[in-house]
Amino acid sequence: MEILQILFWTLVFIVFYSYLGYGILLFLFIQIKRIFKGKAQRPELKEPFPKVTFMVAAFNEEDWIEDKIENCLAFDYPKDKIHFMYVTDGCSDSTPDRIKDYNWPEGVSWELEHRDERRGKIAAVERVMPLVKTPIVIYTDANTFVNEGAIKAIVAHYEDPKVGAVAGEKRVSMEAADSAKAAGEGIYWKYESQLKKWDSELYSVVGAAGELFSLRTELFQAVPQDTIIEDFYMTLKIAMKGYTVKYEPEARAVESSSASVGEELKRKIRIAAGGLQAISRLKPLLNVFKYGTLSFQYISHRVLRWTLAPLALPIILVLNIYLATTSTFYQYILYAQIAFYIAAIIGYVLEKKALKIKAFFIPYYFCVMNYAVYRGFGRFMKGSQSVVWDKAKRA
């Protein structure tokens, strides 16, 4: 009985630490660091501004691409210092033509790199990287909208030679007209953004999101062509070389929430499969004695969420059912677990009926995220998650 109780509380701790405990510990570390070194100061961009390549990867984005071009042209950055590169791969719609036929203003530097064959985003990016002639390259997706000051905010970090990459902030649009499904996704990304701010201040962000990130062009290295979440893998490889990956909340990439939790599940399964693939390929990074703080952040923020935490949840429930027969205390814990999963089921039902009671979507989204890890593990083991995938529909 004592062994079962120890196992139960160990697993509860793993789940708690993975989602909340690490955030609390990170906050405490930051406060201690500020006592001795002061609060981290925002970097200042100095003239002359460096030249940058702003790369937009697009696949079948004819509904978005002209708005994306207009978004790019509004950046507050010297026009003679920015080169726009649009990379299209295997489009079956008019996306390349709309880029080519757009009424580009005089003096804007741009190019379209298109191939009919569809091989996935990483293959498309690697194909054009030899054409990049600027010291900094910024990557973004065609269906995200970036704020005007993003480039200046990102580039300022490269004044520090130890910075190898910079991650922007992903935001999920939660318009009032959207159904309550956006609640879980939006709250999750707000929490993730806060963790990334603290990660960056402590030492380094643990991987970047592909919606908006950048790196020193000279540090780019080819990754295996079957890499599923290449942005995460690329930036961690740079961090493993001794550079830091900084987080810039003033560089914002905004996209609509997924059209449904089912559509978001498609993304989560792919990310989970990619995360497990990355863990298998980044085994040296698990060595805390070699990589120190970076390993601690990587294991706490990423590895546990893609491995032990999802595995622990059903075991905790089974152990709780047994332990509830031994004491009233464990009965109350079981009631709380049951109430949480009932709330998740209610969230599922409400999402199907398009009802807007957002409180139920947090437990529902939590369950969806962890269920996605099981599905992602299956795809990872079978090798069935292709780098070429059907993008989730957006609201």
C-alpha cells in the first residue's frame, strides 16, 4: 500500500510540475536572478540597421497571401534593408501567381521561389537558404499577421553576439464571434508565452514556434528531411552550440484559432509526433552535466510534457480508484478527478453544439493535448507522420 501511495504522489508531482510547477520554479529563479543582476533590459537597436531576409513559406494560401504581402509592406524597417522572399512548394491554387502579379511598390526588394513538387516546408526552406545573402533571416507563415515593429524588435537582440536565434510571440485571435473552442487554445498560448519570457530571461528559449522566428544566417544548418517540427529542432541545435535563443514578445504573429478542437487536434498530433522524434534525435541534450541550464529547461518544459506527464494521467486515475477504497482523503481526490474529466466531456459536447461556455474548454483542451501525445506516439513509432501534412482549418 505504501509503495502505491508513493507511486501515486510521484506521478501527481510529475503532472503538476510539467504544467504548473515548472512555471512556479521558473518564476522564483527569475526573482532571485533579478536580486543579484537586476531586471533584464530590453536590447536597443543601433544604426546602421543590418539587412534582413523576411521569408514567407506558403502552401495553397490564395485566400491570405495578398493580405500577407500588405502586412509585410507595412513593417517599420528601412525598405533598403529588407528583402522579401516568398517560398511556395507544390501549390495547387493561385498562390504563386498572386504573389507574382501583385502590384509591388517601386523600390521593394522581393522574389518568388516556386517549385511544383511538394516536399514539405523544411525541404522548401533548405532549397532557398543558399540564396539568402543577409546576416539575419526571419521566418514566418503565410496565414499569420505580424506587427509593424516586429523586425526592429527581433534584430535588436543580435547586438549581442551570443544570441543565435530569436523567437517571436505567437498569439491566437479570440474574436467574440469565435466559438468557445478558442478559449483553451488562446489561454494555453498565453501561458506558454509567459513561460518563454521567463525561459529567455533565465537563459534560453527551448525551441521556437514556426509562426515567427529568426536566426543568424551563418548558423543555419540542414536538418534531416523527415524532421517534423523543424523550427524547434533547428533552434535547439543552435542552442546546443553555446548560443542562446531569445524570446521577443514585441514581435507578434497573430493567427486565427483552429476551426474546431478536432482541427486543433490534427496540429497537436503532428507536434507530439515531432516532439518525440526530436527527443530521440537530441539525446545528448538530456545530459544536464554537459548542457546545464539548457538541459534543465528542455526536460522541464518539453520532455516531460511529451513523455511522462501524459503517461501518468491514466495511471493516476487507476491508482486513485484503488486508494479510494482505503481512505476518505483519496475518495475526495477521486471525486475531484472525476469532476475534471466530466467537465472535459461537457466541453466536448458544447464544442459540438457550438455553445460558448468557455470554462469547460480548459479541461477539454488539456485532455485533447494529452490524448494527442498518445496518437503522436503511435505515428512516431510507425514512422507514419509525414513532413507534408494537411494544415488545420482556421476560424
